Amino acid sequence: MATAIAVATMKVAQVAKPGEGLQVVEREIPTPGAGQVRIKVQACGICHSDVLTVDGLWPGIKYPRVPGHEVAGVIDAVGDGVSTWKKGQRVGVGWHGGHDNTCRECRRGDFINCQNFQIPGISYDGGYQQYMVAPVEALVSIPDSLKDVDAAPLLCAGITTYNALRHSGALPGDLVAVQGIGGLGHLGIQFANKFGYKVAAIGRGPENAALAKKLGASVYIDSKATKAAEELQKLGGAKVILATAPSSKAMSELIGGLGPNGKLLVIGASFDPIEVSPVQLIMGNKSIQGWASGTAADSDDTLRFAELTGVRPMIETFPLEKAAEGYARMLSGKAEFRVVLTM
């Protein structure tokens, strides 16, 4: 009689079908293919973008699917052809989970706009699991001084705010406003302060003032009590407004706060239209630009800048077994400010 071979399994928090939520189940531990590594996940951030997987809002997702694109862990195994990454090395994976290296954008080095780019948790199973497989082009090395639970949110919320600001055109001493003091905004304020900007934090209600100042804001503007655009103009007009809160109405109301050659930099994802008149943009040569995350190289810069300057996310942690509870906490908007799963 043949003896059954035991199969090594792991816990995963998966979405079986859109709308069914997260369920923790056992799965076989995957094997990395050529050009891939297997990561023993230590921490994975829960991002609002994970609703795309949980609710089936991204076209073409194959289910069951494991969400998660803020992954920190240790390489557990390497596939064929992998020579630059070693077993035992601390690594992370962010929103940009791979590119094809052959499309027009890739041939020009514009990997973030690859026509066939991959996203962990959407294109393949992400970090809500004890082990995951990822292509080498998605990997970033994590500095020893960064904890896994701190590094994970920096690979989405961190890279998005850091990368957007450093490409914004603002120079040290310029007035930069950060709209929203949440998962993105609380990191945006810190990065803007470390870049040497005069930072105006825009929140709703006086209760955020002390935290905004602690994070590095020079000025706090309560958009419930005042017209934020007018307050920015009193300060000379903003060179950049980093719009992090996903409210198109709030973003539209801030355009009048831009100074000459000012830019509304949009990173808070919303499906509603931003309203602006042509005259608002023409007078003063103002502009609106969207910004999406960055590549593994940008993640590398983000982590090392955070290591150097002490920028850290404010987090709440949940064990993998309570993934559904952690996800609900994120959706509630009451988390302060990033929710992270631990394995």
C-alpha cells in the first residue's frame, strides 16, 4: 500500500469570490518558478486599494485571490536563474509587482507605466499569507534598522507620497500643502518636512492640529472652520498641494489655493470628477497631475530616505487570523493610520 506524502501547508486570507469577504484557509506552500523568489511574509499592510480585489472592482482578476501589496519578509527559496537575491535576505514588495521589459514604455525605462504591469494581490496572490511568490523585478531590499511592520506601509503609502513629492518641482522653502491627515497624509507631512518645505497640513476639525504639528507641519488649516484655499493664498499660495484624501469635492475646493506655477498633485484615488475651470488653470500657469506609486527602485529610495530621516508610519497591527477584522478596521476610517497584518 502506497504511503501518502505529507504536503506542507500555510495559512492564507483569501477572497473566494468578489463580495464574499476574507476567509482564512489552508493552502499548499507555493514553489517559485524561474525568475521568482518565495518570501516568508513577516508583515503585510492593508491598503484601501485592496477593495479592488475584495469587491472585484479590477477587471480580469482570477479567484480565489489573496490580496496584499505592502509586503515585508525574508526570502525563503529562489527559483531558477535567480542569482542576485539570496535565501535569508530581507525583502519587500509594493504595488508595482513586475513588468514585461518588452513593451514601448519598458524599452524607454518607464516601468511604472508598463502596458502589462503586474500588481500583487491582483495579478497574482499577494501578502495576506504566510508565504508568497514574486518576480525578482518587484523586490526591494529592506534596511536592517527598519522593522517589518514599519517597512510594509512604506512600500505603498510611503513610496506614493515620497515619490510624488520628490518629482513635484517644489524646492526647499516652498509652501507645500498636504490635504488629509490619514494613511497617506500622515506620511506626506513627514516627508514634506524632511524635504525642507514649509508644510501646511489641511484637515477637518481642530482635533488634528497637534498631530499635524508633531508630524512636521508649520501650519494647520481646519477646512471645516475656514476656506482652505483662502488660507493658502494668505500664505502666498502653494507651490504644490498633495491631495491624499479621496474626495474630489475637497480637491476641487483647493485649486484656488495654488500659487503661480502651482500644482495640484493627486494621489488620493476617487472615481468622481475634479471640477476646475480653464481660467483657474490658465491664470498663473497652474496644473493638475496624478501620481501612481513607483517601481522597486523607487521603493529602495523611499526606504533608505525613511531610514535616514526617521520617517515612520503610525500603525495598528492584527494577526493574519484576524485579517477580516483588520480589513474592516481599515475601511472604517478610524485606524491611526495604517493597518498591518503580522504572521
